[in-house]
Amino acid sequence: MDRQASRLRSNPYRIMKNDLMSMLGGMFSSAVSKGGQGKLENRTTNVDSKDYAFQIHVPPNVENTPNLPIIIFLHGIGQRGSGGFVPTNGAGGAIAKHYLGQIPAIILLPQCRPESYWSDPVMEKMVVESLAQTVEEFKADEKRTYLTGVSMGGYGVWHFASEFPKKFAALISICGGSSYPKGDRFDALAKKVGATPAWLFHGADDVVVPVTESRQIAAALEANNGNVKYNEYENVGHHVWMNALGEKDLMPWLLAQHL
């Protein structure tokens, strides 16, 4: 498979922001927490003398809740930009705060720059620095740092999980693929990821990222004594996140993992 599944099949899909918010809201609202809306805020981090914007969502009463976990969400190719991909104001911002506020965790939402990919060295540094900055700001629980991503972000999950194998307590990859562009793309990846708990989701009819990507990652993890769960959905294409968010055990499972 070429890098990022041949640039995600030359980007034939464009995820609308309301679709992404539906996915984020559905995933996060499956966690049990009803304390209000929380706050969606903008931050910046500096990499190689250049500022990069990212977003965070903090739950209600964050100042009175020590050792919160952090969930990193890596978006897909359609949300690349430089000003944040989740709305902070207006009706969209209100919806985001309502849904994101239902999970007892800090949610880190970095944004990949146009024409870049999560595995690019500068983007890697940006995510790592954003995470370190967020952990320091909120004194978050580094033993409960979770990595999630969809499509291009799913590729990013496997990139970071293999480059930083002891950093994350659990992984969620939705219609993602191996971050290795050539050679032994699956077994070598699985060996680096090791026993990090991972839950993969893919549609059997995905024409953007082939389902064989997740199948082979899951198989390689199992062959290397990994801790893996894999859900594949028949007659479902690239919008498999709509199925993933319907898995009521997803967020409780994620939040139960720790290093």
C-alpha cells in the first residue's frame, strides 16, 4: 500500500464538519458523565520556531478533578487546516461542547496542516508537544493517555503507537491502515505496538482505505500476542465511524485501560 493508501485514493471523500461532530459526539456520549458542557478552547504550541494551533476540550469542574485522562483524536484528511476543525462559537460550538462535555477526560484535538500527514516529522513533533503541554497544564494522568483516529487519523494512530510504543494506554483505529509505506508493513508494526490494547473498526466495502489494512494489522497483532479487538461491518463503506459510535462498550472499554 502506498503512503496513506495512495493519499486516501486521491481524497475522493470530503467529511463534512457536522458528520465529524456526529462521530465525536456519538463516541464520547457513550461514556457515563452528565456534568454540563465543559469548555472547548484553543491553544498553540511551538515547533521549530513556528506556532501551531490545536484545540482542547476540558470537562466541567476540571479544576476540581485531578489526574484526568487524555484522549487524543486524530482527524481525517478532510479536516486539515490551521485554525481548528471543531467549531468553538455559535450553534456548532454549542453542540460540540454539549457532546464533548459528556466524557470525563481532556480531549486533545490537534490539526494536521494542509498537504501534510500525521507521520510527517513536523506533524509528529506538533502532536507530541501539544500532548506534553496539555499534560503539564492540567496535571493529567499520563498512565491514561488514549490515542484515537479516523481514516488518515487511523494511519496516524499506528504511526504514533509504533514510534512511541509505551506512551499510550489504548488505541482506537477507525478505517485506518499501516503507517509503514513499504516492506514488512504489518508484522514489524505489530512488534512495535506490542501488547497495547487496540480496538479496530472497518467497513468491508470501504473503497478509500481497503479493509485488508485493518484485517492485516489485527492479524499481525494477534500473531504477536497483542491485545486486539476487531469489528468489521458488512455492506459498510468508509463512513464506518457511524457503526463504531454505536458500540456502547467502546468508551467504557477505553477509559478502563491504563499503563
